[in-house]
Amino acid sequence: MRRMTLIALASALLHLPAIAAPDAQAILAASDAVRNPGYAFGLTTTLIEYRSGKQTDTSTLAVYSKEDKSGGQFRSLIRFVTPARDANKLMLKNGNDLWFYDPSNKASIRISPQQRLLGQAANGDIVTVNLAKDYKAALAAEEETQDGERQMRRCYKLALSATSADVTYHHIEMWIDVTNNRPVKARFYTESNRLLKTAYYRKFQNQLGEERPTETVIIDGLDPNWVTVMRFSDYAKRDVPEAWLQRDYLPRFKPE
């Protein structure tokens, strides 16, 4: 009788519906929504570079971003605020094109998103990006990892592969909290699989109706004593005129 019961139980278990694996692309998109509002907004980004614990450089940027409804990716205009030598220089992201404008010579030039802006922060790190639009995600694991506050988090580990050659990073490993889709940590790699840097997303605060990371700590892939901190403040829902997002308009742009 006991043998028949075990056989019946095993048969029932075999016929249970399979539990679907989490949708990696949906997880990545949900994490994007934690980092970025789904409407036009502005914020202030402060970059601080440290070498062996000592501050070596800093820069402040005003960022204006607007989602392109046709493609789902953000277009952004960045105005340099400080230091004084860079004040009112501009950077424009429209699609995957990135332009730099210097009012002193009234010239706009195309630049690479991989080029460093300050410390470990590349040009492509400054603009608002929905990773799910530029990367194909695969679920690599579900595991515990330490976050930027030195707390252990249960995370989905995603492997992100670039879908085009003109994005900032060839591939990324990203850890996303299983309970709330918050980004926890990311590692960024070159095509040759060299680790460029590791980023920790931290200091979550309620900004524009969502708990968002207000600080990203970026650690160099070769030298852990070279650290760049990106701080995000002054979030505001705002109008971002279409004219601001056109290369030809850059010489006429006036901050409000």
C-alpha cells in the first residue's frame, strides 16, 4: 500500500505544470523603470573622483531627458555647470548619436559614449539610458550578493549582450533585487571580456514617485583605489522641448 502511495505521488509530481523561468528582459525593463521616470524630467548629476580615498576632481551637470516614444530610449541634453572652465558646454544624445558642443568655438563634434568624462564615468554613463532597449538579457543565476551598503541581497544575475556596436559597453553583468527590481550592482566589460569597472547603486530615495538610487559608486576594473561617485539630485518633472534635442539648436540653447 505504501509503495502504491509513493508511486501515485511521484506520478502527480511529474504532471504538475512547470514553473516558468523569470523573464530576464522584463526584469531588466522593470529595473530601468526604477532608475528612470517614464516621462520628461530634469536632474543634477555631481561627479566626484577619488584616488586612494582622496578627492582629485569634481564636476556638476544639469541633465534634461525625454523618452522617445517611438523607440523607448531616452534622448538627453547635458549642460556643464562646474567647473567654471566647462560652464555651459553641452552634450546631446539623440538616438545612439552623441554630440559635444563648446560655445567658445561654436562647434559641435560627434563623440564616443565610451570616452571618459571624469574618472570612471564615461560619456555614456551620464545620459539617461533604458538598458532593455540596447541589450538582450539572459538569466544567468539567482544568488546572494553584497550591495553598496554592504548588505546581502537575493538577486537575479543577468547577462546583458549589446544589440548594436554603438552602445557604451559590449556586455554587462547586472544584479537586480528579486523582491523589488532595484538595481544592486553591475560589471561592465569590453569585447575582449576585460572588466572595465564595477558599479554599485545605492542611497535609494523617493524621487518622482519611486524609490530610486541617488548615488552610483564606480570602481575601476584594474585599480580598486580609483573610485568615481555619481550623485543625483534635484529631480523634477519638466517640459523638455523638442528643439533642445536637435544638434542644430545647440548654439541657441539658453538654460532656464
